[in-house]
Amino acid sequence: MSRERADRAAAWATGAGIGLIALMVTWLIGNRLTALVWKPPFGPTVAFVGAIVTGSVVAVIAGRRLARR
């Protein structure tokens, strides 16, 4: 049982890392695109909120997929 718990914890940690990568990429691209449309502070705020949502969703999906294996 200990081995299963360790594998599951590692899967969720990997999912969280993938989610953070998705957050960073979404933030970088989103900030560039929203800066063209809206002026600061609204543009970067919209980009960061979108990045948080995207990163969270990706982390949960990746964690669930990896934990099943």
C-alpha cells in the first residue's frame, strides 16, 4: 500500500508541475496579446487570471491521468 501512495503522490506532484508550466506559458503569451488590446493594469490582470485558470485545469487533468496509471 505504501508503494501505491508514493506513486499517487508523485503523479499529483508531476501534474502540479505540468500545471505550473502551462501557467507560465499562458501568462507569457496572454500578457503579450492582452497588452495589444488593453492597457495596464487591466491587460496583465486578465492574462494572469486566464493563466491561473488554465494552469489549474491542466494540473488537475494531468494529475488525474497520471494517478490512474
